[in-house]
Amino acid sequence: MCLAVPSKVIEIKNSVAVVDVDGVRRDASLMLLDDVKLGDYVIVHAGFAISKIDEDAAHQTIQDMRDMLKFADNNIMTLDNVNPTVTDPNPDANY
Amino acid sequence: MALKYVSEYRDSQLAKVLIESIKEKIEALHSSGSIKAKKRLRLMEVCGTHTMSIFRHGIRSVLPHTIELLSGPGCPVCVTAQKDIDAFIELSKQDNVILTTFGDLMKVPGTFSSLQKEKADGRDIRVVYSVFDAVEIAAANQGVTCNCNQANSANKTNQAKEVVFCGVGFETTTPTVAASILMASERGIDNFSIHSAHKLTPPALAALMETPATQIDGFILPGHVSVITGVDGYKDVFDKYKVPSVIAGFEPLDILKAILMLVTQQISGLPALENGYERAVSQFGNVKAVQIMNQVFEPADSVWRGIGHIPESGMRLRDSYKSFDALKKFNLELKDTPEPVGCACGQILMGLKTPEQCMMYGKKCTPAHPVGPCMVSSEGSCAAYYRYKGL
Ligand code: SF4
């Protein structure tokens, strides 16, 4: 019932948005959510947009995990006496 | 195409780090003696979508065996009492009714029948994706008198049909049903009504904590219920029971992160109510949705399958919207009916049993011939076990 995947708002008409998930489009009512703009990512539940994805928070969560990864890598490498300079190949690769 | 805000949360390298970190912390807990040698850490997810995600991504298999993940009362269809299922079936039998429902309810066995059987017997029962669709079906079946002068259609009357919607679901769904009632009210659509078996999550958490046998060490709180309630929605329950609680999203990294946060709380010995799904859940929740829900509905006592009566855990229509109450409209009453004998759904929903501990699992009860709702809904524990464990 609950679509856990965020949908992108590509059209808004009279309180109804057209949202897109990987090329599949459907309508989502905006009756339960204010301030939705084109290009926003929203969570849609049973035909209603119920939440906007906070993009800063989304990036921060992933960044925090990458920092953990760096820390873990650093530890392993130090233990192995390998050059501990670890560079993140491209932190924004997925965005 | 990589899905935005999805593929990042399935990164296997990051998952490995989280898993390692969970393992380290669990070992630390055991060696410090804070968890006794044989005791397992019992964490309960209270959302059917989490249950599915945990199975789909094989999360149980990568965790230390001392962490036990329990599926709680988070599948809307599974917690619906037998008497409400019977009421939906009864409503479908009324004259001139189109019954509309989410698909999951179709196969749930009532005491004597199911919606699927009734449909096969010719009742007009339609599966809808959104309650929105149900309102549109009502609008299209209001019955209009046409006075147009064209020869063949003069004074034709389309007979009105009553459209009834089966209201099941938690805080995520109830506002959508409330919005549809407001919409029907504004548009003068008076042939639309609902039977509300809606439930509230925090009172169920309290009921679980009041049952000592459940021995819950932490809650993985439902992401999309929390979108509506906000972190604050759980404050009262948390303040009372002080059980570690983390709101989680639905991707593998979200769930692993929530588990890591719960284990970290165990180590610190300081239970907390934390938000691990910041990209979608705020402190206050979706204020507009809550306001619309509370405009139309009010809390009322409710019966949960297998758990029983929980005070103020359901949502009923307020007096000003009683004209949308299907039972009233058709003069029907809820009758207490017993649950299927031998079905352990109730104990499973409370984390007291696993599906395999039910005598009927995989024998008398399968997805093709379900005995209880936990085997029907794709979000139900028994159905998830059956599908992913291959028995
Ligand atoms: S296996 Fe079937 S009978 Fe047993 S608890 Fe699950 S739904 Fe009920």
C-alpha cells in the first residue's frame, strides 16, 4: 500500500501532482501536503503525497555513512601498515 | 536508471560497514556482561513494509545471531479484527452497494465468507488503489435525472448506487480517508460512506509494553506512520516505558542504521527516541494531515486481532461526519465473532511466536488457502516467511 520509493513531481494541476518513479507516472493528490514544487521528491501513499524528501538530510545521511566507511578503511589500512591516505573516489557520484 | 534516494541507500560497501559496526557493538555488549550469555536482543519492527524489506534484502541473515528481529502489529490487514472483516462482507451484500477496498483485504477469511467469494457470487466489489478512486466511483453513480430532449434519452434516470469504502490502515492511511470525506462533503457526494477500522500506532506500542512476555528491547518505528505523527507522536509512550526507539526508512541502509542506533543505545544504557529517517520525518510530522485526520475522526477504543481491546487505539468518525458512517447508513451493527481456531496471528503480531511455530503454517494455511490474515497480506509475517523461506 505504501510506496517507499520517492517520486518526482513533474506536473501540478489543481492540487493534483503527476509524479514519476523510474518512468512510471501516476497522479498524487496534494490535499495533505503544502508547498510542493515541480522537481520536488515526495513520498506517495495510496494516491496522496504525504511528505517531501528533505534533500539536505538525504545527502547528510549518506555522507555520515561514508565518513564511517573512511574511518573503517583507515583503521584497517593502518593495521596493515599500508599508506593510510584514503581518498573518497567521488563522494557525489550518486547524485 | 538509478532511482534517486533509493540506490544510495542500497550501497553494499556502506552496508558492510554498518553490519561490522553492529557486530562489534554486540560483541562489546556480550563481553561487558550487559547482555547475559544466552539472551538475545529482541528488536521489533512495527511496520509491514519493514517486514517485507527485511526479508527482501536478507537482513536477518547478515546480523549477529543474538539479534532477533520480530514483526509487530504493523500490517493493517493483519490487525483488523474478525468482526470488522465480517462487517465489510456484510456491507458488500447490501442492496445497491458498490464496495471498494484495497486489494489486500479481498482474500481475508471472515467467519463465513471473504470479499473474494462474495465477488465471485456476483457482488459489486472493486479494488481501488486510492480512496480517491472510491469517491470518483460514487460521483459517477450518484444517479442523475436527465431532462434532455433528445429522443432516446428523455427523462432517463440512472439509479443511484451507494459506494462504501473499507477503512483499514494506520496514521498514514487515515488522513487520506479523512481528505476523501471532506472532498465528498464539499462536492455533495452523499452516496459515499466508509466503515472505519483505522488504528493508531502509539497505543499498540503501549499495549505491547504492558505485556511482559513480549520482552521487547527496542522498537524500529514505522517510517511512514512517523511521516504523519512526527517524532513527537511517540513521546508519551516513550516517556512512560523508556524503551529504545528509532524511526527507520525502508531501504537496507536505513534499517541497518536503525539497528545500529538501537544497539548503541543498549551500550550507553540510555534509552532514547531517535529519528533515523530524517529525510522524510520531521519532529512535528505532517501537521496538515494530522489536522485533516482530527477534523473528521476522533480516537475511540478498538479491537486488534489477537491482541484484543486497546483503549483509544482506533479512529471513528466524529458526529459531524456520521452521515458517512456505512454501518449507520445501512443500519448494521458490529457483532463480536471469534477468530479462526488455531490461527496464531495474534501471538505473531505480538512477537510471542514465529509463523513456523503455528501448527497450520504451510499445511492447512498457505497463501493460496489462507486461514488467517497474516498469510493473506503481502505485508503479513506468515506470507513473508512463506514467500522468502520457501517453507
Ligand atoms: S500460518 Fe496461517 S493460521 Fe498460522 S498464524 Fe499464520 S495466518 Fe494464522
